[in-house]
Amino acid sequence: MEIDIITYTDKQYAALTEEQILQVKEAQLDKNRLTAKLQENLQKEKERLVENGTLLSDMWPLIQTKLRAEYEQEVEAVRDALLFYLRFSTKVEETEATDAPYEVDYSLEYPDRYYAVRDYYMNTYTNASERFNMFKADEVAPQYLGEYYRTLYDYLLEKV
């Protein structure tokens, strides 16, 4: 099964508990069901418009836009619920949190965590290769940053 409801690295998936992995799987299945439902609804609407002889009218693009917007909204709700669950179900060992070279505050939203970690690495290491290698060696960042880990990884890699 391809998991595209969230963008975690293999390392991050490996750090998840069995219960967390099951929640990711359930969210992905929900998204897959919504995708199938969207395709089915689009096909039904297209057939209806063909039967009425109005497929080439301005209605078809409007119907597609409306159905896709509803789909995106539903998928985003599933994704947000999963990210909320993962954010608050992560139990970090006290020693692990203190091993981080930056302040670890799990009450922060993910974008704020991302900027804190990014700023730490950008301000601490002037050599791009060293910065990237230190980030890769960071054991706290994958759990702490969640989905933003890959974003920061790509950002720092691009600077090398």
C-alpha cells in the first residue's frame, strides 16, 4: 500500500508504535475510499450530463471543481486528524529530548518546530555539508518534526 496521506521518511515510520502505524494505515484507507468515491461521483455526473446532452456546456467543469473541492476538504480533515493524533501520541523519553542541541517543546505547532530546528542548524553551522550531516545524525528531529522532517531534510540537502 502506498502511503501518501502524510509524507514521513522510512526512518520516521520505523520509529512509530504499532498503534500509530495502524492509525496511519486507517487514515490512508479513508483517503483511498474518498478517492474512489470521487472517481465514482465524477463518472456518475459525467454520464448524467451525457444523457442530458449537456456535457459540453459550462456545467461539467463547475461540477468537477465542486466535487474535487469537497474531496480535498474531506482528505484534509482525515490528514489533520492523523497529524493531531501523531503529534500527541508521541511519547519522548526525557533523555532523548535533552539530547537535542535545540530546545524541544512538544507544545509547539509543527511549523514552529520546523523554524526552530532550521534556524538552529542554519545559525550554528556555516559549512553546508557539515550542517546537513549533523542534521542527518540528529536522533530527535525525525520524531520532533513529524512531516516537516522531510521538508527540512530536502531544504538542507539543497544547500549542500
